[in-house]
Amino acid sequence: MGTKLNLSGIVSESIVDGPGIRMTLFTQGCPHHCKGCHNPETWAFEPRHPGDVDKILSVAVKNPILQGLTFSGGEPFCQAEELAELAVKCHENGLNVMSYTGYTFEQLVDGFNEHPEWKKLLENLDYLVDGPFILEERSLILLFRGSRNQRFLDVKESLKQGKAVSVDEDTLYLGTKKRN
């Protein structure tokens, strides 16, 4: 048996959780407890639905219309080691990887010494929506975000520059990797 994830659920094809058609994994367990969260059932850390990294990857690569996987929550960075393994395997199979997090990019980077698994996951993401959901800043018109404080980041460029770099939304789909 392969690496296990604690999941709340999986959406096999989504167009609202990142660029293109994606498989979305909802992780179980979240320390943030954002007011107005649309997934409060994911807060508890108790085991819910076990997910096997290799089985999830196998299903994803068999679907020719998927462009990538999205890690949502709960809080994906609470299972960073396991998700980093899946992200590496996704890239090896031509899929891009995106994650949501209630942490900011800066908090993640500042936590690398205490949580080296955060660095491993972040280094294997293409896109990141960072920051907690803030009900008072809720917006239904933002691309892939729930509140105005959240940023849609180009992770590779952010790590390269050492600061949060937003995705150029006007050219996003031009740069989305298509599968062969």
C-alpha cells in the first residue's frame, strides 16, 4: 500500500478550483476555522476517508481531459509531506498542481525551518491561493478565490523572487499546460 491521505472528499472533474479541468482533493483537518467557511465539515482532524496517493494518481492520469490537481481543504499544508509526494508524481505525468491554504505565502516560507514538509510541498506547486477566507471580504467575482485578501500566486516565480508574485490572470489560460 502507498502513502495515505486523510480526505474529506474528491471531485473528479472541476472547473472552479483552478485553471482548466481539475481533480480536486478536499483534505480533512484544518486549524484555521475561518468564519463563513464553506467546508466546516473538514475542520476535524479525525480520520474520515483514507486516500491512497498512487490510486488517486492512477485515476487522474486515466482521465485525458484533466489538466491538473487541486488540493483544497481543510488545510492541505497539514498533510504537506503526503501531498508533496502526489505533486511530484503529478508533474511526472504532465499534470499541474495547485493548492489552497489558510496560511499566507510569507507564513509558509517563515515556517520552513519548523515545517520542512511545507517547503517540499510549496516547491512542487504551480499555483497557490493563500490566506484565510475572510467573510467580510467575500467576493463572488474573484478568479478561484473566495475573499479579496486571498492571492492567486505563481509559486515558481514567487520562490524565485523571494516574494509573493500574483498570477497574470489575463494570460493564465495561455500558459496552462495541456496534456498530450
